[in-house]
Amino acid sequence: MTVYEFPLNERIRTWLRLEDLFDKTLYFVRGGDARAHHAALLAVLELCDVTVRTELKSELIQELDRQKTSLEELRNNPAVDGTRLDAVLASITTSLAEMHAISGKIGQQIRDNEWFSGIKSRAGIPGGTCSFDLPAYHYWLNLPSGQRDRDLMEWLTPILPLKNAVDVVLRLLRDSGHRSRHTATQGLFQLMLGGRSAQLLRLMLDTDCAPEVSANKYAVNIRFLIPDRAQKPRSCDRDVDFELTFCNL
């Protein structure tokens, strides 16, 4: 089954982008060779672009606080697994402490780094990070792998609390929904929301189609497309079975 996620507001969209960039960054850090570490460093630069929003830190702290308060009210509910609840609350508490400990703007130490700025100015040019364009960067890429590992983690460590906070909030968001099965007749599906709200839609399907989603406060419209690697996708003209989950914090 392939899972497709569609954020329905800007906050969730930003958090999903951060999750994706952190996953890629840490994957390439573990890659070890110079090409993998080049990809990791470019992902770090993208992280800094996404984290430039000044309200990002306060939004995450507010959401973690809100979730902590609502979950603590479930402590005396006999229908709630106390062990699991304690584990979730512990992760929220740890993440809140880490976020409060961040001083200044997230990622500012990298944005103020002139060495990084030089790389970023060339990274948007095709082939712009060649050795003759950035000899100092070429020197770094040819350092021993262990040294590059340490450097990358030194740059990442101040913003890792953000990753942990995003992971906690998105896990709570994804766990909030309940799946329902549906069929898109000849590749088209519409569902009236009837007052139901959502921040994230998750679709699961195992066919060779890909969903295209549009949604507002009244309805969700899904059109299934057949991807084509040589031209734009074409409409699917057969029935498609899928699972749909509305997620809301």
C-alpha cells in the first residue's frame, strides 16, 4: 500500500516539509562518502530556508503545550492505556524542554556562516558547486569522512530539537484519524464534509494510480491519475478502491 498525505493548512505543510528534509539530511549524513555529504549539506541549507519563519518555534511550542494539557486530562480515563499515555506525555515534555532551550532564531548560526553563504550562492546554479567554483568547499569534501561527519552533526545539533518536536506533533496528528474505505467511480470521488474538519488527509491504495486532491471546508474532491514518465498523467477511467483518513489535532 502506498500512502499519500495532503496537508490542508500552511502549518502542517511546513511541518511535513521539515520532516522530509530532516529524514533526507540524516540519511545522507550516514552515507559517509563525499557525494552523500554534499547532498546532506544542501539539505541543511534547505532546512535553514524553511526555518526562517519567525513563528515556527512558537507554533510548535503552543501545539505541544496544548496536546500535553489535553492528554493529561485522560489520566483517569479507564479506557486509556496508561503506559502508552505516559510514554507520549514524556516525549512531549522532553520536546518542550528542548524547544524552550533554543536561543535565538532557529538555524540562524548557519545563515550567518559565510562559508555556508558562499556554497548557497552557487548551489542554485547548475554545476555551480564544482571544485573550481568553490575550492574551499572542495577541500572540505576531501577531508576524512569522520571529520565531515563531526562537522555536519555540529551544524545540525542546534536544530535537532525542531526535528524531535515535528516528529512528536506529526505522530499525534497521524494517530488521531480513523480509516474508512471508499471507491472512486471511474477515478473520481467527492465527499461532503458536513461540518467535519481536518488538517491532514491520508490516502492509502495499492493500484498504479496516483491521487490528486482538492479540498475546502465543504467537500473533498479526489481525482485519480495514471502516471506516465514520458508525458503528463492521464485520467484514470476505472473504479479505484482506497482508504481515506481525516487527521486533526
